[in-house]
Amino acid sequence: MMQRAERIAGGLYGLLIGDALGVPYEFHRPERIPSPEAIEYDPPPGFDRAHDRVPPGTWSDDGAHALCLLDSLTYQKRLDCEDLGRRLVNWQDWGYLAVDGDVFDVGIQTSTALRRLRDGTPAMLAGPNGTMDNGNGSLMRVLPLALWHQGQDAALVSDAMAQSRVTHGHVRAQVCCALYCLWARRILEGAADPWAEAVATFRDLYVEGFPQREELEAHIRPDDPAPGMGGGYVVDCLRSARACVANGKSYEEVVKSAIRLGHDTDTTACVAGGIAGLIHGLEGIPHRWRSQLRGQELVEPLLERLMKSLG
């Protein structure tokens, strides 16, 4: 049986590599994405790559925010949303945990939240919370919480929703983060059907009548097998990742199918890649991608601290 440490390292590197792999293909419609065999850090000649100045193998805001959360958790030894908010501000202002200190691809909702944080808004109130404020910016960073957390399911869910509020305050984004963390936890536990068991756990925690349950059933619809479209809407992102994981037989298949959806390629591949990394482990991620990922000197100390915190 695969060691838990191998899965945890696979999850962290899986999200970073999925993000970095998806960066040059962002904003393209699916018909413009190269064939699966041509998808690499460096796109085929002639492809109109997004973020042209960014060297191949560089993670975006997705990976940086995930590392901000991991750094905060392992330093504070708890979820401290004020600390997380300060680290996210430092990312945007100073390039904290960005490769080469280079900040790019900042989401609109995240920018609004970080501006509020600078102005003194409490972290738990900073994230926009209207129904149109349901981008995938809190979902893309949340996996380290599931890797680090040793509390009960109810505590994991509560923390997943709280960290979302720093940048994405609507209950729908919060629930997507919670469901994703439960999904990751069930994979680490070796559940027979991790997604179904995660959904069942959430329903047990939030019975009918709770707004979280209403969002789950009315908008997220976790029992609906319809695939996503690779968009930036948090529900579509989670749905896209679920379909890619379900249909991919390897880490490589999962992240390439995520990128083939087009649109928000880095985040879809990040969210799907984190789960695929948990399933297939670090050694299941192609060596060429692991060896060519930039910024590993930022990752390794955090991964070591994470492993130490888990005992």
C-alpha cells in the first residue's frame, strides 16, 4: 500500500505542477488547445501562449496561495485567517512564495479582498459574498488544509469554509472548499468511493434546513455526473476536476484532460492535479515535470515542516 507521506507529497506537488502546466494554455477555447501528447510546460511552436513572459514550469497565483496557506498553517499550528490574509497581501505586494517573486494572473475577487484587508477589514469579512462572487480562488488553494488537518471532519469542514471567506465569502464557494477537503481526506483514508463518502459526510454535518445544505443540493449538485467546462466559476471548477479525476487513469491523463477543457486551464489542472497527486503519489507524477518545476526551493522547506507536523 502506498505510504501516506508519498500521497501527501504527491498532492502538494500535484497541484503545483498542474497549475504550472496549465499556465501557458489559459484563456484559450478548448478547440485551440493542443493535442494531449503536445501538452507540456513549453507549448508547441506557434501556439499563442498566455503569460508569454513567464518561463515554462512556473506556478501562478494558485500555487502561491496554496503555499501561503500551508506556510500559515504549519507556522501558526492552526488556521489563523488574519495571518493567512497578511500572507496573501504580501504575495501581491512583495511576491511572497511566487516563483522569482513575480506576481501574475490576479483574480478580480481576490484583488478586491486584498484591498479590503489593506484597509483594515477583518479577514473573515474581506471576501466578496454576493452570488456573482463565486470564482474558484479559494478552492484552488485549499488542499494544504486537508493535508495538514488532524481534527474531526466537522473541524476540517469549518476551517475549509473559514479560509474561503478571506477572499471568497459566499457560502457556495465555502461549501465547494469543504467538499473538496473531505474528498481529499477520504482519498488519504483509502475510502472505496471517496467522492460519494465525502458528500455523505457533508450531508450528515449539514442536514436539510441549513444554508450550506441548500447550496449543496441546489447549486453544487454533487450527485450530477455532468462534466464541467473548465471555467472560473467555483462549481464548474470542482465539477471539471471531479470528471477529469474520474476519467483519468494516471496523473498525466488527469491534468492533460483538465487543460484540454480550455479557459481557466491553470486552476482546473491545479484542483484536479492535487487530487490526482493524492491518488497516484509523488512517483506517479512524470519525472520530467517534477524535475523541471521551478521554485522547488520554496516548496521543500514547507513540505518538510508539514511532514514534521504530522509526526
